Amino acid sequence: MTLGVLAVLGMAFTMFAGFWTDWLWYRSVHYSSVFTTTLSTKIGLFFVFGLLMAVAVGLNIWLAHRLRPPLSAMSMEQQSLDRYRMAIAPYKKWLLLAVTALVGLIAGASASSQWRTWLMWVNGVPFHQKDPQFHLDVSFYAFDLPWYRFLLGFGFAAAILCLIAAALTHYLYGGLRVTSPGARATAAATGHLSVLLGIFVALKAVAYWLDRYGLAVKSSDFKATGNWTGLRYVDANAYLPAKTILFCIAVICALLFFATLWRRTWQLPVIGFGLMVLSAILIGGLYPAIVQKFQVQPNEQAKEAPYVQKNLKATREAYGIDQAKVTEYPGKSTTPDKTKLRDQVDATASIRIMDPNVVSPTFQQLQQIKAYYGFPTNLDVDRYPKDGKEQDTVIGLRELNLDGIPKNNWINDHFRYTHGFGVVAAKGTEADSEGRPVFTEKNLPSQGDLGTYEQRIYYGEKTTTYSIVGGPQKEVDYSDNEREMTTSYQGRSGVNLDNPVNRAAYAVAFNEPQILYSGAIGKGSRILYNRTPKERVEAVAPWLTIDGDAYPAVVKGRIQWIVDAYTTSNGYPYASRTTLGDTTADSLTATNNSRAVVAQQNQVNYIRNSVKATVDAYTGEVKLYQWDTRDPVLKTWMKAFPDTVEPRSAISPELMDHLRYPQDLFKVQRELLTRYHVTDAQTFLTGSEVWEVPDDPTNNSGSAVPPYYLSMKMPGQSAQAFSLTTTFTPNGRDNLSAFMAVDSDPRTSDYGKIRVLKLPTNTTVDGPKQVQSQFNSESAIAETISLLSRGHSKVEYGNLLTVPLDGGLLYAEPVYVRGGSLKYPLLRKVLVTYEGKTAFKNTLDEALDEVFGVKGSTRPPETGGTTPPSTGNPTVKQALEDAQKAFDAGQQALKNGPDWDAYAKAQKDLQDALKRADAAQSKTDGTGGKNGDKSSDTSAGKNSDEKRS
């Protein structure tokens, strides 16, 4: 008995620990109203519907017992049942309570899971848009219909359980007989069961009526378009009238069942029920099949066109692509002299040669500094000012990497090593002479263009374990050559562990008994958990769908994670559905699951980027901002959870500078636009204009090419804008059919504007796969790639960027080499292709010059391949000649193997020669060696970077 009591107490405390730790966490992030609202809704639904089910079943069991015949028939069947009646007689009340409690618990648990449906129904706001068939507001389908269907399902379950329970009770006590002579059922049993059957049939009548509206959101396969939602010709002209007729028949049938209370015969109800079943087969099944076969199929396009037009309009509105601007684009340059286009390239796009999905190992090698820090597999692209001008920047955080801790134990893992440290950023459009990123923020502690900010990172994408901070145990920041720098967390995040009840609860919740008695936990200790940005936003707003890629930004002296969140629905009439997990998959998610959408199998037919969320990397503070001020789904949730979402006006200008158009929404929209760029029903039905998203030509995963962020100017725009871009190819072919870009800068009025450049169908323009194939097949390029790949080196291709230019399309792709001794990629070549002419050079400018036939360019010379300027100083002249020789030696070293040792020596000689030339020229100019000092500092910085790598 003692052991039993202890076991019960242990189970009770385990349940309490889960509840208590959840409450403490929500209170710590100041979203306790989310916890209480959700919990109270679940409890309310549990008790209301659990009680309703228990009362319904219990009442019918009691009524069946009450209506039992006073004397049972003398038969073998009844004599056998006597034993059971006598056995349960002493326990009838307890058995009744047990049965009703069991069905009540099951029904209540099922109902509590519908808390979202209830909250949306009770708080729903109108869309102010009506469906084209029944002319009801869209909110009826999005908020009301799901709740009515739940009630109907609950009613069916209750009717069936009551019918089974009543029938078993009647049989046990002689009201129903199977083998006994005489009547098979008493009059009381007949009346009771017929009423229950009448209720069931009445519910079926309601189901038929609701099914009429359900046709507007019904999914089906349509040969002409694949996935389809909404009414088609056969639905409107066969199923819809059939449902109305079946509703009327079901009502009559239900009345016949109720009539048995007076007639005490099953004859008419059975006839009515048989008629209803036959009608369902003939009217609901056979008749629509006849209409489809003999009316629709012979003239399908004409019959279906009006309904396809409704689907086109609704789908484009539901996914926010109704304002997409599709314009014709020639696909061929209109300027005969291509040299004139060279200067237009820089004005048209800031071509990013640092691929954030490739250079993470380079960041890791050059800027990890300590093994217990790490960078995500895919870095992010943002905009930061430099010399008064914004530039595309590749950015990543130096987050905590527990695998690199010198000695893994509980204290080190959870008390000493608790956070990452600092931002690392590099120019997206440049590389240094060795192919490394040009860092604008680097080192430890971080220094550079971002100024002073809180560099400690307690919350990040790689921070998946709990930490206990703020107590007697000091935490490691970083170490320099002299000592280890430590800190103690000063934030108010996390849950205080001063209370022994809290410690016991977390010891149970995390299955770690040391939390209860460890001496490392003392006054002021706080436990931090749920530390990834997506986890925190999803927890405080469980009604949102979270984008797969959170990205960091330095805002007003703090590192903020920015998280895009969506409101979704699958109840938008006539809008075709899509599965988020499938639609947002691409070559990056195939190799990095952390970028996948949280709701993998969510089927939706309405989506809005309605919320922008931030998570402070130091305090973990979560803020939700209303982004789409017109979204009725968001307004509904804001009514359900008041004061959890801040108005859009609360977004600071500094934060606005870093917001962008979300990738997952863009991927959903581009997938829909492969078919729904067409606005004419006849063209849509023929399928002649179907596009597809091409596979990533630089990745062998066979997955879709990811969209790319790029500052560029689309035709018709006056200046470059930070954009998200992608390409389309015709269905089953590799040539280019369209180019799509969306303005991603929220500071402009064009934010979210989708522009699609449609190429003519009577000409062929190379698509991404063809460009990559052309690149790989050219003998000179293939020979160079072969040279770069010798030994243990590996060639890696970066993002293949597409830029519309003067009616044609410019492709640019960086090529990296991961050397045998160097475990990280360095930029070695750049591919540029324009209208069939391809260049493969060391730098982007060289490649562009060759493609456009520019010789002797007047643009500033780049580090590396330079022509010595004329000078009267012999020292300068000799130094520049030495620099040219060193550069040539470096290029030759790349071709020989490549020979990385010889290449490194050549680069060192090049730097020394340039340093001598700068110092000599400074003396000639009379600057007193000022320039020489600067060169020396730069060289010293580079040498320091080399030693560190």
C-alpha cells in the first residue's frame, strides 16, 4: 500500500511539474495570458463536452433500464442473461458511473483539442468578401463551418454511443430478444431506439445541408489542373441539388422514426431509411456520374470554364498573388554594341559573389576563434550601411557549440559554457585577393562597422539545451592570450530557481536530479530553455505558422532575431490547397532540415505574412508586431489573445531597416504562380502555359532552386531595391520561361510587389540548367575546373544569380575551391554569361569586361591583377614590377596542382611588394609615410588573419 501511495504521488507530481514549469516559463516571457487562455479553453471544452457525452450516454442507459419489462420471457436466452443480471446487480450504480466517466473522458479529450476551432468561431471577424456560389462571407467557411462540423461529428458520436449503450441495456434486461419466441422488442424498447435512430437520421439531414456549403471548400482531383478546390460543373448541377433532395428525404425519414412513439411499428421508418439509402446511391452517386460522363466530358472546357475562372480569382486572392504584375520581356538585348552595357551592370544589380549557403565553413575557419563557438550551416543576407551606402552583407552569429567544449560534463555544459559571442559580417559583393570574405565585423570581441552592441548570445538557432545562469558559477565569455574572460548573466530572462519547488519541478521535467541538490545553483540562479527563436515565437503564439529561416540583425545596440510568422486557413472557398512542407522544400531544406517549415504537412489555401516577431539574443524577450493590418485571421486571433500583438506603428525605424520579404511565403507564391499566372480560364485549362520551378543546377539533390536575395533594379524601377528572386522554366523543359522578383524592402511603397518577366514562347532563352551545362561543357572552362580539382581540392559552385539587363538575362555564378589542406572554400573564379557569351575569370569585373568586350577598362584596378602605373620613382617602379611577378607566380601556382604553398608564398611576396611601392610613393608625394603606415597596418591585419586561420 505504501508503494502504491508513493507511485500515485510520484505520478501526480510529474503531471504537476509539467504544468508548473509551463506556467513559470510563460510568466517569465510575459505571455502568461496565452497560457491561461489556452488552458482555460481546453478545460472548458473538456468539461462541457465530456459532461454532455457522459450525461447523454448515462441517461440512455438509465432510461433503458427503467423501461425494462417487469418479467423476462422463459427461454434459454433469458436464462443465460439472468446470470449476468444477477452478477452486476450489486454494482449497477458503480458500473453506470464508470461507463459514463470513461466515455466522458474520451469525448472531453477529443473536444479539448478543438480549442483553436472554438476560439476562431467565437472571435471570428468578417473578411468582407463573399464566395461566388452561395454569397456568404468567407468567414463562414474559415471560422464557422469548421465549428459546425465539429458539433455535427460530436452529435453523431453521441447518437451512436447512446444507441449502442441503450441497445445493450435493453438486450440485457429483456427489452430486446434475439432467439426468444414472440416479439423481438418491447414497445418501450422500440420507441426508445427509434427516437435515437431518428436523432441520428436528423443529424444526417443537417450533414447533407452543410455538405452543400462544403462543396465550396472541397478538394478533388481535376484532370486539367491537378489539385482543385471548389465547385465544378458537376458539383453545381448534380451534387448541389442532390444534397438538397437528400436533406428533404432525411428530414422525412427522421419524422417517421419519431412517429414510432405513437405507432409502435418499425415498418414505415425502415421503408423511409431504405428510401434514403437508395436515394443516396442514385441521386448522390449515380446521377453525378451520368452528368460528368455525358454532359461534361464531351465539352469539358466550355462547361468548366466559368468555375475555373472562380478558382483562378479566389486562389490568386487567397495567396496574395492577385496583384502580381506579369509583363512581356524580350529575352534578348536591344543594344547592338554590348560594350555600352558594361557600365549598366553595376547600376542594375549588386551581384553577390559571397554565397551565404557556401561560405559558412570559411566563416567557421577564419572567425570561429574558439572551438566552443560555431556558425549555422546557412548564413543570412542583410543590408548594412557602408560609407553612406547600403550594401548586401552576409551575416552570421558566433553561437555556442557544445561539441567543442574542452571537457563535457554537467557543469561545463549547463553552467560554464552558456552563450555565444559576437556577430561576424562580410561584404556580399567582394572577396579579398585570396578569395576570402571581406569582413566588415570580425574578431573576438567583435569589432567593425556595427559599432557597440551587446555581443553575448544566449538565444540562437544552435542553442538547443538549457543553461543555468546568474548564480555563483561564473560563465565563460572568451579567452585571450592572457586570461579567460568570464561573466554572470544580468538579464531577467528565464525562471528563478531560488524556490525549492521550482528546482524539484525542473529536476523532474528535465529528468536531471542534480538540479534539485547541486551546490552550483544558488541565490539568483535562473534556468534558460526554449532558446531557439522559432521555439519561443511558436510557444507564445501557437496559432501562427513560423517561417523556416530566422535571421539576426543588430538593432539599436542589441542583436535581434527576426522571425516571420504566418496566419493560415484551409477554408477559403474556391482557393486551391497546397501542402506547406512540400511547397517550401528546395535544395537547401533537403540538406538542412532546420530551415524547413515547422508545419510540414499543413494543407492551407490561404496564407498571409501577418506577424513580424523579434527575439532578443541576450534577454530572450519576444515581441510580436502586427504586419498585415487587414488580415481577418490575425484580427480574429488578436481578439482571442488581446494585448499579445503590438501594432505595426511600434516597429522602430532601426528594426524596419532589416525587415524583409519572407522566403517561405515567396516559395509558396512562386509554386502557385507556375499555374496561376494565367488569368484566362481557357488558357488555364489547356495547360499550355504551365511553368515549373527548375531544379538547383549547382546541387545534385534534385530539389528546387532556392530563391535568392539580391539588390537589383527590375525594368521600370528607378533604382536598385533589395529583392527576392527566382526563375521559371516551361513544364518539362529547361529553357527559361519567366523571371520573378518581389521587392523586399519594407521602407518602400513597392514592398511585396511581385513582378514577373515573361519571356516569349517563340524564342529560346537558356535556363539555369542549360547555363550550368554550357559552363561545364566549354573546353577551356572544363580544363580550368580540372586543374582546380586536382589533388584533394574540391570545386564548389555558388548561387547562380539571374539579372535582367537591357532585354536580356545576365547570369553570374561564383566558383569556390576547397583545398586539400584548407578545409574551407575560397572564391577562385567567377562565371558570367550573357546571351551565349561566357567568361570565367578570377574576378567579377574581369568576367564582365570579357563578356561585354570591354578592353582597358577605366574602372579602379583590383587587388591582384594590376598593370603598374607609370612613375618616375625607380623604387616604386621596381616594387610594382615585383608585384606583377608575384601575381603571375600566384596564378601559375593555381594552375600547377594547384600548389597552395607556392600560391601562399606568391601572395606574401605580392603584399611585400605593394607595401614597398606604397611607402616609396608616399615619400615621393611628401606624405611623410602616412600611406605606408596604413599599408603596413593592412598587411599586418592580413598576416594576423592568416596565422589565425
